[in-house]
Amino acid sequence: MAHPVRLKLVNELVLGGAATATELAERVGESPANCSWHLRQLAKWGYIEEAEGGVGRNRPWRWVPVGNRWGSAGDSPELLRVGAELNALVLSQELALREAWDEQRLAEPEPWRHAGFTVQNIAWLTAEELAEIETAIVAMTVNKYGERFGDPAQRPEGSRPVRLVAWAHPAR
């Protein structure tokens, strides 16, 4: 997962639905052969799978909705380092997308122009309370709206993909 092309491919599958390596190559600016190789690697680890309706090289792939967490307590030092690198890569991409939102915000329709937000706060919490917050965020996003990924009929009129990024860590 810790490769910029793989992150782009997964993002395209999440937002655009099932697609072939050739279709994805056009969207992410890579060759179909390179995309095909990265798609097979993603499938090997269960992040994506072949979608129905493919024949030969014209095989569509689809995202497998799973939560991702890298570098959890109890992992080896190597896995913790890899998790930290992947988190840094994901956050840098998300921050770039957030900056792009600021640049194009005024071109958005009025209801969307003010819908995006940034929240920054500091709270005195126990480890258990912080875990409760994570559970609540997952419940509010993935659990409540997760069916909309696989079934476009579940998406309300006027809805669009919204990026939600949250992180929490003890302050120094």
C-alpha cells in the first residue's frame, strides 16, 4: 500500500467505482502495465479484488471496503516504521487535496462552499476516552454511510464524495 501509485489507484476505485487498468492509467497518469502490476499487488493483500464482467486483459477491479490501520501497538519496530511512513504519505496527499479545496472553494456552489471545515482542538483525555472518539468517528462515517460506496442507489441526490481525515495523538 505504501506507494504513491497504489494510493492513487485505490482512491480512484473508491471514488469512481470499478475500472480496468487501462481506465485507471488514464486517470492517474501512469502506463496500463504499471497500473496492472500495482493492482495485482493491491489484490494480493486484499485491498481490491476483480469485479465481475471482465474478460482477458479487460478486467475491472473494485475496492474492498476495509479499514486501514498501520503500526498498531504490539507490532514489530519495522512495521511501526513502515506504518509511520505510510501515514506520512497519506497525510501529505490529504493535505495537498485540502489546499486544493481552499484554492477552488469559491468556484463551488453555495451550499458546498461553506460545508467543508477544519477542526483543531486540544482536550485532556484518557487513552480509553481517545479510543471512544475513534470508535465514534468510525460509527459516524464508515458504519452509517458505508453502504453508499458499493451501491450508488443509496447515495442521496446532491451527495458527492467528501474526504474526512482525522488524527489524534498525545500532545507533548
